[in-house]
Amino acid sequence: MAHLHKKMKKGRPYYYVREMQRIDGKPTVVSQIYLGSVENIAAKFKESAAAGRPVEIRAEEFGSLFIANELERLLGTIEIIDSIVPKGRSAGPSVGEYFYFAWVNRLIDPKSKRALEEWYGRTAVQHLRPVQIELLTSQQYWKKWDRVSEDAIEKIGKAFFHKVWTLQQLPPECVVFDTTNYFTYMASDTESDLCQRGHNKASKHHLRQVGLALLVDRTTQLPLYYRPYEGNRHDSKVFQQVIDEMFGVLLGFNQTKQRLTIVFDKGMNSDENIEAIDDQSRIHFITTYSPYFVEDLATTELKYFAPVAIRSNVAREENGHKDDNVTAYRTKRELWGKERTIVVTHNPVTMRKKRYTLARKLEVVRESLLEFRRNYRDAKPHWRDPDQITERYQRLCERLHIGSQYYKLEFGDRRRAPEMSFRKDDYQIKKTEAVFGRNIIVTDNDDWTTDEIVQLSLDRYFVEKQFRASKAGRHVNINPFFHWTDSKIRCQLLTCVIALTALRILELKIAASGVATRWKSQSGRAVLEEMRALHSLLLWYPSKKTAERVVEMPTKTQAEVLRAFGWQVSAGGVLQQASV
């Protein structure tokens, strides 16, 4: 409750409005507003009484934190974490509460741990979940997170996803698996098993990185399982490392006798991984295969292809682009020791894009080779050795991410000047262009239709969508890491995965609520941005002994979001349960 508080400074009284809450059983100041001296207060009272205005007004960010708190009511992350990592004798928030305040910030407006105290100080967090904000410091986070072992992180992750799936009516039938990585600025001499150099998907190959494997349900797009891994480990090795544990999770979710299909890309389809899937009678797979290993299939004539009934084709036909429809050709072939169903797809749009890109890169190569030839003819320093020039050409191709087989270089001697020539290899170019727009899909679901196989393979983008969300600048924003120990990195990844899951649950909640159609297609990030503009106001009137807290009148969209969670704001600015 808010009250008037007097402080003596140099023998003179000054007054404040304080709001108190019990935190850990102790009365704690959660809000303090400076009013001034007696003379200033009297002047303000006279002015406000005449105008009917409050003496002081404080606006705090409310809507986004309220939604996050409602998501916590569903997920129960504090209870889950505190049941695994007990609070102990230390004062202040529990370990679960520290994780809560971290993932809420990641969900809404990612800040460093150093900036959390200031950020929460501008919000209505004390009205929603009272806390000693001055304890939300980076030092306190390190102390609390030091108590969370790798084994505890695994237990928390399993318990969290189990809780998520108790909110769902049906177990998963088809899941999508993929990996990504996040770069760090960790120094080379800093000890870390997780942070290693490898192929970085943001092209930060010179920096150390940490990998993340993620399993996502195709129907709900909710994460089911995650695993951090070393930044220098290949995708297929990661899949092999986690496959048994992941299958245990999947079979635990799937309580019926129906099949469960896992979708992954060609980077993980090693012999060992496919064999492990074959050993699971209830688990099937859909994967892609490199066209360069089955060129005869990849170059099949288009007369054998037929359009497939997939979502992208329906959209193209509605927009009058029927000629751009994806087509497919189905056959069988022995792969990985068994006969598999093969579907070859052709995408005209992708084919044209790749042809244009290759032509543009080849033109860059041609212009560079012309310069190489001038330098060689002029016998410039460092341009006299044919082997060095050939090596420069190969490095140029590597930078452009194309092969070096498209131009043939020849060197010879003339009486007055050395000679260099080059010519384009049309055969190699046509051979490459022949597989442009082609994709090879392999599955052991032999009884599925071609349309189903193609659509499920394309739905790999659901997990890619989660990765993009994890790297977005406004929300979650894992990349880059500013943590320097493996234990803190694991805690941070858990925090971000919880935020990702909460973001998706928010989208599902909005979609299921029956609010305006435009919001069913909006991302959770757009919803949060809208809710950030909904403020809570603390008002102090001359005629009242206590401060009054109200919520500003929401916009139509904000009101719809609140109603999706069962709440509404009355005409007087009071947040209350929505009437049925």
C-alpha cells in the first residue's frame, strides 16, 4: 500500500510517496515518488484541487509484462526450476525467479544482465510480481547460476517441455529437427568446451561459436527438445549424439500406437543415423539427399513431373502464377541398405534465381580473369607464376561460393610477353544448371501420397522460423553470446529457449481466441510490440490518502489480446476478469 514518508535533510522535512510490498516476508519499498517540501506540496495541492488533477503521475510499461506473467501462470517455470534447484539460505529471489526475470526480459526487450535493474525499474513489475529490483544484477545472476549444474539444466529442460505438452490436447505426429549456431566474442585463450570455431551460419567463421539443436512439432510449431553442443561439431555427429535421447522424448510424448515421423535435412542423413531410425519401428523419416549423388534422378526430364497439391502452389494459382507451380516425380531406389521412396521436385522460381546468381558470379570471375591476364602479360611482381595465378582464381571462386570448374586457364610463352588465356566450360555450366531448382526427398513412408511427402519436407522451415526468431534483434536475440563460461552459456540458452516457447504459445493463444483475423497471422513479436504501449499509471490525488493505480484505456488490438487471456480494462481503468 502507498503511504506518505518523511525524510529530514539539513533539518528540513521532505516528503515521498512510498509503495510497500512484502518480499520474502519482509516489508520492502517497491516504488518511491519524490513530492518535495511542505511548501511545494501545499502549492501543488492548491493547484491540483482547483483543476481536479492528480499531484503526481507515473507511467510504467505494463501490457507486455502482464502477458508474460500470464504465460508464466501457464508454464510454471519458477516452480519447475525451484523444485530442481532449491533456494537455499540466500536472501532475495529464488533461482527460478532469476530465470523468470531473465526470460521475460528476453521475450520483451533483450538486455544484458547489467541493464536488467534499470529496465525493470521503468516497468510495472512491482504491481505484477514484487521483487527487490536492486538484486537483479549481473553479479547476483552469476552467483545464482553457479548453483545450476549441467545435470540440473537437463532436468529443468525435460520438466519444462513436459509441462508445455500437458497444455496440448494431442501428442506430436510429425516433428522437425535442425541445428544452428551462435557466435561469441570469447577470446581464444578462454577455457570452454562449448565455444569452438567452426562453420558459422552468420559467416563469422573467425569467432568461436556454440551450437543449438532444436526439435519442433510440425502442427503447433512448439519446441519439444533442445541440446547445446560444441561449435566445431558436424550436424550429422550432433544428430547421432542426441538421437537416442531425442527418440526417448518423442516416444514419451506419443502415447498412441500411430507412427511418428521426423523431418531433417541432408546434413544429418549419415548411414549411422538412418540405421538408428530404422531400428525404431514406430519412428519414420523424411530427409533430403544431394542431387549430385543421384544425377540421373536429378536430371530427369520435366515431362515426367506433375504438379503437387501443396500450400505454395495454391497461393501461386490464386495469384495467377500457375506456371511457377512446384512439380514432382516419384520413384523408388535402394539407399542406406533398403529400398526407399524417392520424390524429385522441380521449382521454376528457384531455378531462375540460381541461374541468375550463377551468371552474375561468372561475370565477376570473367572480369577478374581479364585483370589477371593483364597483370601476367605485363609481368608484374607476384603475377609471373602460373601456379600462383591459378591459386588466386580458386580462392576467388571460394569467396563467391562456386566451383572452379567453370573456366579453364591456360598459360604459354611468347617472344615478347607471356601469354595467358581462359575459356568458359559450357559443359560444366549446363551440367550444374540441369539440377537447379531440383530437390531430392527420401522417405520410408511408402504409403504416403506424393503431396504429403513434399509438403512435410517443405515444413522444415518451421524450425528455421524458430531459429530466425532466436536471432531477431527485438525479441529473444541470442546472437551474440556475452557469457564466458559453459555453465552460464547453458543457463542463457535455457532462458532463451523458454522465451522462444513462450513466444509461440502466445501466438497459439491469440490464434485460438477468435480475435480479429489480422492477429491470427501476426507474429508474437508484433503482439508484444503492441502490448508494450499499454501502460499502468500511478496517480496521487490531493483528496486521497493513498495512491491510485489504473491502466490506461487500451486500443482495440490491445483489448483483443487482453480478452484472449480472459481480462479486460473497465471504463475506470481497472483491470478485471473479462465477462463471458
